[in-house]
Amino acid sequence: MKMHAPPHPGEVLKELCMEPLGLTVTEAAAGLGVSRKTLSAILNGRAGISPEMALRLAQAFGTTPES
């Protein structure tokens, strides 16, 4: 039986938050107060979301850190 791999949180962030708002990586990184390199690594699945980043994302996009 094949297991379904859930999407990386960065993929969800890109599709549900950034694309609908038309945000570039550079714009979103500036708004979050992180480097473009840091946000790019998350969006491309090379880095996870730390608790601190979860709080920043929740505040920026009006969600909860858990989501």
C-alpha cells in the first residue's frame, strides 16, 4: 500500500497565502522580517518552520501558529 506524503508547509504557505496576495519572496520576507534566503528555503522544502517563524506567519497572514 502506497503512503501519501503530506505537502511540505512551505508549499502550503506558497499556494494558500502568498500566491493569492501576489506576494514575491522578497516582499514576503521583508514583511516577515527574515532574509529572502530563509523564506526561499522554507518555500522550496529545504527548511522547516520554526516556532518563531510560525508565530511570524500567523501574525502576518491572520492565522494561528498551528495552522
